[in-house]
Amino acid sequence: MSEAPGTPESDHPTAPLLQAAAGREPDRVPVWFMRQAGRSLPEYRRVREGISMLDSCARPELVTEITLQPVRRYDVDAAIFYSDIMVPLKAIGVDLDIVPGTGPVIAEPIRDERGLAQLRDVAEGDLDHITAAVQMLVAELGPVPLIGFCGAPFTLASYLVEGGPSKDYARTKAMMVGAPRLWQELMERLARITTAFLRTQVEAGARAAQLFDSWAGSLSVADYRASVMPYSAAVLGGIADLGVPRIHFGVGTGELLVSMVEAGADVIGVDWRIPLDVAAGRVRAAREDVGPVVVQGNLDPALLGAPWPVLAERVREVLRAGGRVPGHVFNLGHGVPPTADPDTLARVVELVHAEGRSLRSAGGVPAVSVS
């Protein structure tokens, strides 16, 4: 797999994350944390004080600082771009806010054809602040790859239709099956918007990309394949020419993993509900024609509060399970909780780096370095 534009491999030896994403065996098991820049770091809370979430995402210097904080603290193997899945919608003028303690709130939920008028395509200049932030970060990160990301069309649609967070996605599902033409137009527009958002990050220098379909696990396989998968595939396919690893992740998606891989993933993110080797077994057939199954995950974030000896053994269990597949990127099974102890996260990184290769070897994959 080629390097991202502007970061040729001759400039930086291939990072462990990129080796693992290609199914090769790096010198150490790579690790990063979803939502790693966020709420658990005291330095994050200090720089965010008095600044709204969406405002913080629009300031390139602040985005750079926040993205770099966990890299400095933890020695993680990748930086995840500090942003929010709602940022591209805000950039095109959708009236929304991220309310503390609640989440995204949409001023005028999309319930009919008129509501679609809010969703125009990304225009020149809309994402200049994203380009600026990524370029700053790439210059600071050196060999550490930056992961770009966006929310998948379904997850964005769920907020737009419901008007905010939901427990059952009833309005969203009702539109999906009851108004298929409206649903198709909504999803096509979101696919174009999110593709532009993701391409902007990669073209500016991000060396991997993750598509978050956080709420896809609320769907049946049949509904996912018919009404959601084509639009996620459009986003992932929309960056295929850029040559970076594409990571696809959702929560509660054990039954959807095969479909999510078929949508175009190079790496499949796995939450904590099933072991990594079981997940890989489910998707192996979907990848036989294009390469090995690579998995990312999948420590339960809730376990970060357990006593260290207990947590450490759970980390080792994840590493052993990851050792039964050709490539493994260690991560949590979802985002870092706001109550997580940063020192505990640092110990997790140290353990993964110190013992990961030997535990992978014990799990079945030889620990052989790749030049």
C-alpha cells in the first residue's frame, strides 16, 4: 500500500501502524486510542476551557495542540485527527450545536424533501481550516502517522433525522424503509459530503483514514446491506485512489462485520463484544480475494477502571487473540471514557509495546520484523 500524498516512504520508514494495516509484522504491536485526545486528559481540559467543541475544531492551532497531546504523553503509534463527525455538516451551514452532556442537536431535523435543502455539497473554502490543521500536524508528527476520520452516512443521518441522540433510531429506521427515495437522496448527499471531508484530510497528509459508523449496530444485516452499506462503500471507495489504509469501525456490529469489510475496509475495527480472532474468522472469506484480514481493537473501555493486574491480563488476552490473525492494531473497543486515568492508559501502551510481539507469537503469528 502506497504512502499518502506528501509523505513518501523514503522520507519516513514505514510506521508500525501502516505495516500492521498491510498485514505485515512490525517491530512492535501498534496501539492508539479512539477519542484519545479527549476528555480524560487534564491538559486537554485546560486548553478547551471556555471554548465550545465546534469552535475548538475550527481553530487549526488548537486542533494541532490537542491532537499532539496524547502522542506526547503516551508514545502511541498514530495520532487521530481532533475533530468531530458533525464538523463537515457545520462547515456547509447546517444549524447544529454539540451540547455538553447531550451531544449533537440539530435545529431543524430532516424529515421531508424540504429538509434536504440544508445539505449542499462541500464548496471551495469550506474546509480550508481542516487542510491547515492537517498540514500543521504532519509537520509536527514526523514519522508518526496521522489518521483522518469522518462519520459514516448512516450515523450522520441518524442525528439529522432524529434531531439529536437516540436510543432506538425509530424515526431514522422508519424513513429508511418507509420513504426509500427520500432516504436515498439523504444518504447520497451525506456520502458526497463525508467523502470530501475525508479526502481533504488525506490530501493534506493524513496517512490512514477511519470511517466511524457508530450506530450501525442498531440495524439488521438485511437493512444494513440494502440501505446503508452502498453509501459507506461510496465513501471508502472515494478515497481508494489515495492509497492509504481504510479502517471501518462501528459499535455492536458483530453481525455486520462481513458487510463492513465488503464495503471497502482494509482494517476492520472490532468492539469488545466478540474476540478478535472470532471477528477475523467471520470476515476472512470476504477478504480472500484482496488480502489478509487485519483487525483493530478491542479492549472494553469500561475495564480501564479495574485493578491493574486484572486489566493487564485482559490486555494480554486481546494481544493473544490478535496473534491469531495476520495483522493487529491494538485499540479499545470504543472511545476513551472521560473518567479514564491517563497513567493507566500509559501503562497499557507500555505493556502492548513490551509484550505484544511475544504474545502474538504465542497466539500463532511468528514475530518476524519486516524491513
